[in-house]
Amino acid sequence: MSEVLELKDHLIKTCEEFLPRKGIRFSFIKEKAENTLNSGDPINLLVGLSKGMEGNFVVGMSKKAALYVICGMTNQEEVFSIDNIARNSLCDFVAAICGQTLAKVPTKKLISLSSPTLVTGERICLMISKTPARKCFFRMNDTNFTIAYNIEGEL
Amino acid sequence: MLREIALITEKAFQEVSIELLETEFLPGKRFIIDFPFKVAIIIGITGSATGRLYLECDLETAVKVALIMNFGERLDEPNDVYTYLAEFGNMISGRATTYMTDKFKNKEFRLSPPAIFSGKGLETLSPRIKSKMLYFRGKLGKFFVDIGFEEEHQ
């Protein structure tokens, strides 16, 4: 039977494995069940899932957090703007986090990931499912980032 | 392949608009949605090709669509606008992928659930995707649809 997955532990484990390798310091703050319509961050990265599991996975962050991620992903000491290479590296970041997290889910089903999409703007609201989603809050250096997800599937 | 998929998506959009909203949207020249608050629906595509379908309109158009989908009744909750628009996007992408599967017999397309973003100065980008943009105008407003796939699948 299909069930809504709890990914908090897998997400924390993935961040522990992946972020320090990119020189990003982080700590887990909390997980919260969000309303169907959530307030988003100025920079959002979306990956959709289908086949073995269905849902959406959104990493949200401030511009400052995005610059830290870009530094880590492109191996640079400092980055000041978000150009095309930077956007690509942000998409690689979300694909890596999402892929590595789902690889920890004990299922034999094949999960397909869609191409990552970057969404930016002011006063963003997002709805990733008709049911409440879960959102994990993380501290990254001196700023925050969030990972919202609503994934259903059979284990 | 992308050109054919764009034509299929155009057909799916027009059919769903007529069936569901009883209104016609005509494809036309490029435009910019100048209303500051926009609503965007993103539906991931996986299977034989990885990509996404993107649907955008202004908030005013989204409200008009939601009211028609709610049989003209006042919406119980403001969030219903997003739920209805997500359903609209889901129906278009579902119809489009059905046509794609019919057209490209050896290929399989799957959809992820719709994700809805709304905000001021909304901008989206899928760096690995090569896409075709479609612009529709109708009496309810304007819609911008962008369908694309990662370049290795072109």
C-alpha cells in the first residue's frame, strides 16, 4: 500500500555525507508538517518524482545560502553572483541531495527524477501537494536552508 | 521530436481549455505577462525522456480559471485557486503525455505531481533543458506554456 514517506533521517544522513565534502557547514534544526500552501524561499529548486514513488522535493534557500552552495559545488572560495554556471551547480546540488536521500529508502522500486527547476522571486508561496508536506530546516554557515517534500510510494 | 511534442502540447492545452473552461485559447506571438503576481505550475516528466512542463499565468487569470472550475461558485478558501490551477496543469500534461505515448510508440512518459509556485517577479530556469515555448491568449487571459527535455533526449 502506498504511504507518505518520512525522509528526515535519510535527509540528515545525506547532508552529513555530502555537505562537508563540499566545505559546507550545516546543522539540522527541526522538521515541521506544513500546510498545503507554504511560504517559499527566494531561491527554490524543485525535483519531481514518478514511477516507483510520486511526489515533489524542494530545496529552498536565501541568496546567501545559494552562494555558499555554489562555492562548494564549483570549488571556489568566493562567489558574488548567480550566473549560468552557478545555476547549473545549484541544480546539481538538489539532484545530488534528492538522489542520495532516495537511495537510502529501502525499496526495490525504481524511482525516476525529473530535471531540476530553479524558481526565484519575491514573496513566493509554494504548494507541492494537496496534502500537508514536510519541511526540514537546516542551518548552513550563518544562514538557513529548507528541504520540503511530499513523497508517496510503496516500500 | 521537440517540435512535435510542442504541437501535441498545444493541442492538449486547447482541448482541455475548451472541455473544462468552455473557452478558447489561441496560440500566438510571444508576450510577457506583466502582472506582478504570477502563478506557475511545474510538472516533471520522466521515463524515456526527462524534462518538465511549465505553465504560467497571472494571478487574475488563475482566479478566473479556478472560479469556472468551481462551477462559478465563490471559492471556500483562497488556496483553492492553486489547487484548481494545479488540476488544470495536470490535465493538460496528462493529455499531452497520452498523445506523446500514442505518437512515439516505443517511448514511455510519466508525470510527477504538479508543484505550484506563486509570487512576485517569479522567474524559473531549468538549465539542462532545451524547450519550446507556447503562448496562448483567450478571453480569460494569457497563458505561457514551456515544455522541454534534457538535451541528451532530443
